[in-house]
Amino acid sequence: MKILHTSDWHIGQIFHNFSREEEHKFFFEQLKSIVIKEKPDVIVVSGDIFHTATPTIVSQRLYYNFIVELSRLDADLQIVITSGIHDSPSRLEAPRPLWEAFNVSVVGFLDYNAHTDDSSLNFDASKIEIPVTKKDKIIGWVLAVPYMNAGNYPAIKDNDSISRRIAMFYEKLLLHLKNRPEYADNQSIVATGHLAVGNADISGHSKDIIGKLECIDIQDFTDVKGIDYYALGHIHFPQAIKGIENMRYAGSPFPISFNENYQHSVVLVNIENGTTNSTIIPLKPLIPIVDFPSKPKSYEDALPY
């Protein structure tokens, strides 16, 4: 299964009174070219689609038009979109039935069951267990987990850490998937998440932003076996998490702040025979960040800047 992983688009951001609309269009054209060249089976977008929970009509139109254009590039292409901390889950998911006509799955929130017991999941897992098909045959699954606050992760014991609760959530979700009659051992599994991993490089992020999300201990995830690739969102610096090379942040497609002066990219992931390989595809910025020297220089010395 071939996956194209991207995240943190932040459509509608106003940067120091400047619209980013043209920059988003420039990124979208690059993404379309990548899809045409690489022919992924599924595109996974891991949250923060919009910059605010109440995006403007212009922002929504840009988003809707692009997703439709993207879906029309290949009749077999699937697109999976999950909400992030900046998104309104209900607003993002409202057109879900319409999106399905374009082979697009959107998950804004979990649907919880009114009655449950300790032996079962307390939410509708079928909503976020999305099969990826090729020639009408299931080749893999996307566990499309949106952003969730601490209270939405099921408690195991009273003294369990939020990190352990998150890891157990994925473990139970994985077990539920493997018990489905449609599941087979040769099918690949990708899980999304919009959260902060404790030892991730937060270059470009301020600490107070990270503090608003529950932080997970990577050691709690080492016991979760069977997920071929974790497609993460929230942290804008693209990276693989040390200790789990198949757990990656795709990062933002272009600088969202002046601190994000680094190479932005998307991730192409190929899962075959239980082996996961990732390729970083760099993106070009429409408007690059320029650093000025801290001390005044002559006109000639300033030219390279």
C-alpha cells in the first residue's frame, strides 16, 4: 500500500495581515503533481486543515475545490482527512455523506455509544476503521483517529497516565480491527493522530502551544505491535520519532511562522510485505523566509540576504 502523508495545512491563516491563499494554491498544485507522479493508493491528512474553527467562505471554497480536484486525478484514489486542534470537528465532518461520493473519508470526532461495558469499545469503531481498496480488494486500513482531548480517551485505572491511556486506546482499536471478518494479515495498517510525542523536535513551535495538547511517552507505544505506520499531525517540523522510525510528523507544507525556516515536505510511505519505507518529498515555498542580519551591514554585504 502506498500512502501520501501530509498535515497542518492551516487554510485561512492571516500572517501579519497578509493572506496565505496564494501560498496554499501553490502548495496544492505541487501536491497534485506529486499524486500524478507517485500514484498513491491513499492520501492521509492528519489534522489542522483550517487555521481557525470558523473558517471564512473563501477558505472553505479553497478547501472544497482542491479536494474535489484532487479526487478527480485518479478514480481509485482515496483521501482520508481527520480533524486537528485548530479545526471544528462538527464543521469539518458535516459534509461527510457528500464527501463519500468523491471517495473521501472525513473524521471530525468519535461517535460514542450510549451503553457499553468494560469488554468493548465505547465508541463506533467502524466509523474510523477505513478500508483502502484497489480493484475492489482491501489492501489495507486507515485507523483515522482525529484530535481528542484527555477526557475522551478511555480510562484503564484511576492512576493511569494520559500517555498510557492513549497507547491502550490504539491497542484496543487495533485489536478490534483485527477481529473484523474483512481483515486479513497481509493488509497494511496506518493510524493517524493529532498529538504531541514527548521526545519530538518542536523546532518552530512555542512551548505553550505544545502544552495545550496531551504529551505521550514514546515508551508507551513500543508495546503496540501491528501498526505499520503512524501518520501524525500537529508538530510542524517534519521528522521521524526516535525509537519508532515508522512514526512520523509530515509537518506543515510551508512556514506558518517566522520560526519555521526549514525545509517543508510531504511523506510518501510504501508498505510491502510487512516492511515500511518512507521517502521525504521536499516542497517549494512560494514566498521564502528571509533572515536579516542582527547588525547593520553595508549594501554590498546585505545583497546575499
